[in-house]
Amino acid sequence: MGRTLLSGLFYCPVIFIQWVLIVSSDLLQRFLFDNAAIRGEWVSLQESWQEVLNRRDYPAPIRRALGEMMGAAALLTATVKIDGRLVLQIRSQGPVSLMMVECTSDNTLRAFAQWDGELPEQAGLSSLTGEGTLAITIEVAGAKNPYQGVVNVQGDSIAETLESYFERSEQLATRIWLCANDHNVSGLFLQQLPSDEEGKEKAEEDWSRISQLAATITDEELLTLEVETLLHRLFHEEEVRLFDPTALAFACTCSRERVAETISMLGQEEAEDIIDAEGGIEVACEFCNEHYHFDKVDVAEIFTDNIASEGDPGTLH
């Protein structure tokens, strides 16, 4: 079917594929069109998605929306190429008050949602959020302030909302396809690259052709096809270069030490008042649903350690 090149690329009639061995069900792969100023990304999440679902019993419409947000966060993090983290967050006055996904430059993901009451099985995004907003926050390691862009929730899909964001803020033609079920999440991202005035006409023709080809994709294809098969199905007459896959995984950054730091910020008097009223302090991580319990002795140790730290002249503050 093809021949091996010294560079490690296998040549097929229309798709260049670089092979690496990564044993993971959660992968992201970038691709470029050699004959057009367009870049793309594909993502598939299984294990990390199951980790999210195993921690809370989300209603069906939240599972769909939250899964699509996870796929989108992975795609966007790969696009901006940051050393830090990207957070997608939807806030609303609707039945679903908050949905939040974090993806880091270490290729880890976590997600959660908050809602109230029963939700119809087929409820769309607009029904869940009403007049909600989607915020994209990018925190770069070492930077003083994060970047944040906000857009109103558009229509009934995360993809439509993000496409609206790119149209307004980045002014780059962008198409996104996202799909989630109870087993996995998949996404496809296409974006037109900047071009000079001389190549503008060709760039527009290329974008129209390739985005129309991509629009023929079905949810079933997106959820079930391997990336090589999917790209060949959509773009078999184009020249597509597929790059090494990146493995993704679920990970949560919560810890008992971080919760103790949060309790210390309450102040000793308020923390002791909670202990007297409740018998202890119980903190649950929204992302992983891990529960941390602190009794009277634990809280006393937190503030004893703080006093000792403040009195140590060798401690940097």
C-alpha cells in the first residue's frame, strides 16, 4: 500500500502519517494540509472521560455538553501551545449553573458540572444554560495575569459557541465538530491560517472546499473512526500531513495539603467556629469528588504549623 521513507513517514496517495507507538485510548493529533493554508486537530477521549463520569452521576444532557467541552478544551490547548492551563467555563442562571473543564500543558484533563433539579433527556445547551456565557481562560506559567475571552452561549452546541468566539476575537475562519456519548468523546478542529493579499483568493477557495468536505462528517464517524480512516474519508483528494499523537489523561491537582492551605485562609477563629458547630470540616473536590475531613486536632495543627513558619527567620515569604 505504501513505502517507507527514511524520515519515518509512510507515504499513502494522499495522507502522510508519522507512526509512533503510544498505548493510550486518549489521543490528540495535529494535521496540516500541504496544498492549503489550513491546520487541523483531532481528539478522542475514552479513559479520561470515564474517570469524569465515574465520579458523579450526571444527567444525559449534561454528559453530552460536558463531554463536548472536554473535547474542545483539549483541541484549544493544543492550538494555543501554552505552558500552563486552559479553562473552559460556562456560567448561567439556567438549570445548569456551572460547567468547567481544565486542560493543562502536561496533557491532563479534569471536568465537573453543577445543576439543580430534573433535566429533560433531550435538553439542548440553550435549555441547560439559558442566557449563559462561555469564558476561555488561559493561564501561562510565570505570567502575572491570565488572558480571558468571554462569549455568549450560541445556539445548542459548544462548537457553535466557540466558532462564534473565534470569528469575533481571532478573526480566523474556524470550524469545530464535537460529539460525546457514554463511552467516549471526539472532536475535529479546522482553522484557516493567515495569508497575504496575493494568496487571499486561493486561501478562500481552499477554505470553502475543505470546510465543506469536513462538514459531511457524521457523529458516528467522529466517534468510531480512527484518525487515519477519518481523514482519508473526508480528504482523500487532498494532501494531508498527520503528526505524532499526544497522549492525554485525567488528573486532578487537589490534595490534603492544598485544602489545609484553604482552611488556613479562613483564619483560626472562623475555622474553630466551624469545628464547634459541625464537629469537623469536610471539603470535597468538585473535579474528582475526593473528600477531605479535618477534625479539631487537624485544624489546630494547621495553625500551629503556620505560627511556626511565620516565626522561622529562614522562611521566605
